[in-house]
Amino acid sequence: MNERIQEILSWYASDNPGTKANLFRILNSGRLAGTGRLVILPVDQGFEHGPARSFAPNPPGYNPLYHFELAIEAGCNAYAAPLGFLEAGAAQFAGRIPLILKLNNHDVLYEDKDPLPSVTGSVRDALRLGCSAVGFTIYPGSAHCTTMYQQLREIAEEAKRCGLAVVVWSYPRGSGLSKEGETAVDVVAYAAQIAAQLGAHIIKVKLPTAHLEQAAAKKVYEAEQVPIKTLPERVRHVVQSAFDGRRIVIFSGGAKSDEKTVFEEVRAIRDGGGFGSIIGRNSFQRPRAEAVKFLHTIMGIYAGEIS
């Protein structure tokens, strides 16, 4: 085990050997194995946004097996999806890539200002499918956030007892926030802190903007002159907010955009001390050969092979 991976695992001293082994498995898989950096392919968008919005731009994506193949060919550290997609291919691809079972999801057929996802899988399902981790979404700022926090606490306790790692999608959203506030740097940093306090091993957040949403927080940011002008500075602050960088923080790729923009964001994550990316639509909505090349470039940036 190299020093970087040993250092990262040392941050999780309270966890049992099974959980640490699964974290090790994720950190030592794919093209970025052993670097302490992560690129994960998440495909929960069929449930979250609908099949046409997710897969019509690249129709092979309607097939669950396509995403296993893409993640493996590209050399991702892990593949994350809801129950149905993992059940469709877990046996065929057993042991070839670490799997993360997303345990809650919500649809857009009924949009709620204050979302509360349904629990759609279990820790038992994750064990049955050979997963290395479970994933769970919380929406800080939602009127239902306390329910999600309580659900996560119970799921995280069971997952850790069973030797699984816990990945938390921490996405501020709800009537307590403006639309601009969902990605405000103070709010994203707060979301990372909440996920860490709820026991996440790996935290997924959105890239923060320079906007400051909370009046009380804004006073502190300005008084203490917290550096947040550039994206690398904001990334560094969000990582700092997750126990001074002692929790793995990765950043979502969002809706599909041009390669130049994505690569610039990845450089900012790298330069700001972020641990990597979890990139769905920007990957699987491209033709497969293009997606593999795209992901390899991202991995090259994180590995320092591409400036």
C-alpha cells in the first residue's frame, strides 16, 4: 500500500476492516489506482430525470450493460446506479469494478420544492450484488432534510456494520434556499460538512460559485477574508469544510457541456485539492469511443499526466 492510500485510510480509524477494504478497493481500481484521486461513473439519471432526457442523446445508454462496459473500459474507480441497473449486470460483471448501490431516488413526474427521495434499495441488496459501497442523497435546505438525515444515519450504521463504505450525494435544495444559493460556496461547504458529520466516507457535492447565500455566513467570509474568488480557491474551501480535507470530497459533472469547460473544471478541482469527479451525463451521453477518450483525458489531468 502506498503512502497516500495509507494516509487516506487512516482518516477512517473507527471503521472495521471490511469497510476499509472496500474503500481500498475503490481507491485502487481503474486508471487512477493508488493516486488518491477518483473518477466514478454514476447512472441514476434514468430514474432522476427520465429515460429520454438521459439516454436519447446516446441510445446505447438505454441498456444497463452499456454503463458497466463504459465504466470498465474507461478505467473508472467505481460505477454507481440504482437497484434495477445494478441487478441487470452485477452477475455478468462481478468483481470487475467496484459497485455503489444508490439507495434513494426521486423522479420528476411530481416536482416538489422540498424534495424527499424514496428509499429504493437496501444494504442487504448491496451485499447481495457484491457492492463496495452504498450511496444516499440528502438535500440540505429541504423542509424534509431531518427525515433524510435520520434515514442516512440508520443506513450508514447498517452499512458500516456490514463492512460497506458510505457515499453521500449532498445537494442543497429546497424552499430554504434560492436557486442561486444551491451552489453558493457557503452552502456547498455547509453541505459537505453535514455529510461528513453524518458519517460519509465519500462526499459528492456540486462545484461552488462565488455567491454567498447566508447573511450571517457572508459577514464571516468577508471579515475573515476567506479566499473564494477563483474556482480552485472555492474547491479548497469546500474540501477544508469536510474535516480539513480528512474526508474524500468529489465533485459532480452536471449536465452535458463542452469538453473544454469540463476539463477546465477538472483542473480547478485538481488544483484546489479535490479528490476527483463523479461524471454521468457528460460521459454516457457521448458516443462510447468519444466517452472513453473524454474520461481518459480527465484521468490524465488528475494523474498529472496532462497539464
